[in-house]
Amino acid sequence: MAQFRSAVWRSYWLSMLYGAAFDFLIAFFIATFFEEELGPRLFIALLIVLAAWLFQLAYSILGAIKAAIPFFLYERKARVAAVADQMVALKMPKPDFYYADADEYFTDVVKSRTASGEARLMAGSTVGLVEALRMTQHLYLTMTTSMVLEEAIREYGHRVGFEKEADDHDDGDTSDLDKAMRRSLEED
């Protein structure tokens, strides 16, 4: 079954609108116990919805912080090493020196005619995983997964070498910002 990003976004925003309307109706029903006139009842309902959303936001931030502490203190380096080790074991193609994001490298591997079937399968699965996390709005998991993949590609490049060094990659059409980013990557 084909699925389109525009349809997913429409579905997302429609569900957000439906959720907000449902929240408001529940809050409006609760507000009827506090006020009989329509104007103040609407205001109380808006305050209830706002308070509920702020609580939900604060609780989500707290959950992200609770998950981030062990990730940044203990898990990140182990995950990077595990992904880089897997890339070595699968003999993934050498990365270029510069990519916009980790997806770009793994998409190149999927399209590569010289990569093994196992390497292409891992790369395709990785691209699918990251895209699924993005599309389902798992922002924290998307961020941490992308961080791990980017660092793993960098680590893998340091282990096996880079296909194209920074000077070889310059096609004369890159901006000064891209060149500055490459220089900062070289310093890492």
C-alpha cells in the first residue's frame, strides 16, 4: 500500500484538531459546574484546556529528561560503538567526508551496487526506522537515533577511512557555510 507524506501530515493535523475539540468539549462540560453563563463558561473551559496542555507538556519534558540522563551518561557511546561495529562487520561502503544527515549515507548504501546485500538491508532498515520515528512524531527517539547514527558513521569513517576527503568533495558550487562546516568536521 502506498503512503504519502502529505496524507500523513493531513491525518496528523486532523487528529490534532479532533483532539483539541474533544478536550474543549470535556472542559466545557466541566465548566458548566462552575458557571451558568456562556461567556465565563467558555473562559473557564479555555483555562482548563490550557492547564491540561501545560501539565501534559511539563510531564512530557520531565519524561524526556528522565530518558535523556541515562542515554547521555551511559548508553550513547555503547550504541555508537555497537552500530559502528555492525558497519565494520557488514563491510559497509566507506562514507564520504560530508553528509547532510545520516539518512543520506544510508540511502547511498541502499543505492550502491558494490555494497553487499546485508549492508544494503541494514541501511534500508535504518532509513525506514528513522523515517517511521519522524512520521509518528517520536521526536526524542528520532533525535537520539539520529545522533547515534551520525556519530557511528563518523566513527566508522575514522576506522576504515573516508571515500572522499574534504578537498575532493568541493565541486566549486558550495557555499562558504558548507566549507566552514567541513573545516569544523576536519577539526573533530
